[in-house]
Amino acid sequence: MNQRMFRTVSRLHAGYDPKEVDEFFDHARQVYEGAVDEPLTGREVRSTAFDLVRGGYVTGAVDAALDRLEAAFVARAREQFIARNGQSAWMAELADSARTLYGRLTRPDGERFAPARRGEPAYDPADVDALCRRLVAYFDHGQALTAQEVRSATFGRRRGAAGYAEGPVDAFCDRAVEVLLGVE
């Protein structure tokens, strides 16, 4: 009998391809344990994608495991960086990363990201701007915000110029998650 890493959905529904997921997590475990000598970063974990197949793994369970794995790789990278360069160098590195976000955060509501092209799906600017204001409050006033909150943020849908283009917003959120994980 096959031992599955995650629960599967019924054959009538789609989930992540179990073979791909199992191979990725097995490889990640080997990298983390030092059994193979190759790098794997939190960013690479976050950008991992799996095919959808009927009867595949429950996507939410796999995504949650990916989030934990990403956090583990970021924590390890932080520890290694601090061991080599010191805590103050790590904080300077994080500050530099945060500064790359700040220019966009200081733009006015409705102008933080480029509009989507005509007919393309887009994010509701009000929702994205609300998350950006939370990031400003985090950086400027120390208000609570976690990487998980940014990672799980959802935005209303718009089309075309009525909304922000999705790609730049997604990339910005990914960088924000990296900064927040570096602090957590």
C-alpha cells in the first residue's frame, strides 16, 4: 500500500499531483538534512508549483506545508547569515530589503501599481492599498503583521484599468513576505 504524504481529494476533483509533491518534499528534506549538497531557498520553495490532477493532494494542506517549509529555509538562512556576518549585518540586510518596498508604499492610494491592460484580470486597488497601509503601519509604527497575513491576503477582482495588474502586486507581496519572514 502506498504511503501518502497528504490527504487526497476525490477522483471527481482536482488536487496537486502526488508524484510531483512527494518528489519535491523528499528532495527538500534531503537538502535540509544535508544529504545532498545543493541550495534550496525560501524563495524557491514559495515559487514551487505543481500540476493539478484528478484525485490529487488537497491543495490547502500542501500549500500550508510549503509555507512551513519556506519559513524553515528562511530561518536556516538567517541563522547561517548571522553566524557568518553577525546580527547587525542581518538587520542591515533586512533594512535594505524593506527599503525596496517602501518607495511603492509611499505612493497615494490608487497609484501604487500599474493598471492592468484592457480586459485582463486585475486586483481591486482598494484592497491592495489597504494591505499596503498595513505594511506602512508595520514599518513605521511597529503594528503587528505577519508573513502569513500577507501571504494569505486576498483581493477583490476587477478587469483592465479598473484594477492593479496582478503580476507586480504578486511580486511585491512576495518580497514583503521575505522581509517579514526575515524578522519572524
